[in-house]
Amino acid sequence: MKWIKDAGGEPIIVHPGRYDYTPVEFAALFDEFIQLGGHAIEVVTGSHTPDQYREYADVARR
């Protein structure tokens, strides 16, 4: 993520619903992402269901 920031970009997690992770891995991914300076997550995409929109919106708010 450092090289993204150094280039003036903002690191984001895209298509999070496509990843195959356990609940523990899910929490760890987003916790580490925030600790490393991540600021955004894609909430609405064609690959997400409406339930996932709500789930990832909740993650983004936290």
C-alpha cells in the first residue's frame, strides 16, 4: 500500500465479495487494511448481492 500512497493514490479493497475467507480472515483482512492506512472499500458492484451491499457498508462505516 505504501507505493500506492507514495504515488498519490488511495488504497481500496475492491470486489471484497469475491474473496474466499473465513470470518476470522475477514476480520483480519479489514483490520490490517485499516492499520496499514487503507481508507475505502467497494460496497456496490455487479458481483455483490444486496445483502453484501449492507454487509460491506457496515464494514466501511466501522
